[in-house]
Amino acid sequence: MTEESIYEEQRKVYIREKKEKVEAAINVIMREINCMGGERDVGVAVRDKILGDHPTLQQRFFADVLVPIIKGYADNPYTDARNEASHDKAKELMTLLEEAYFPFI
């Protein structure tokens, strides 16, 4: 194995492990949202945690997490009455966000 292939294999493992951690965290959030009556509390908790973090991380979260989520909503080909409003609003938001620049400071 070459040094490059070892690096590439390590990178794949790192990405897979990171993806698994993020999926586990999102599963917790989605389960909490699914509990009737607690939806707003989840949003407030996520907001407060993010806004209490370092400004650079806040910016990265917005640019690297929220914008791709909004884009995914806008591009989602499967909509019905349950997600149509979020799909439509995401399309509107993307007209503002497509050209947005979020510097890494």
C-alpha cells in the first residue's frame, strides 16, 4: 500500500465515522421533534446552543449546514401537503442564498 492509499483509506474511515455521529445526533433531534408538544423546545434548544458557540462556528453552521438543508428542501422532488409549505419557502430562500458569501474568518 502506498502512503497515498493509506491516507485515502484513513480519510474514508474518518468520513464514515463522522457521518455516523452526525446521523445519530440528527436521529435524537428528530425523535424529540416527533414527541407531540415539544417541537418548539427542540428548535429553541438548537438555536441557543448554536448562538452560544463561537461566531466562526455559527457562520460555518449557517453556511455548511443550514444552507445545504434549505437547498435540499428546495430541490426535493417529493412534496405533498405535509411538506409543501417548507418546500415552497425553501425555494424562496434559495433565491437569496444562492449568491450569498459567508467568509471563513
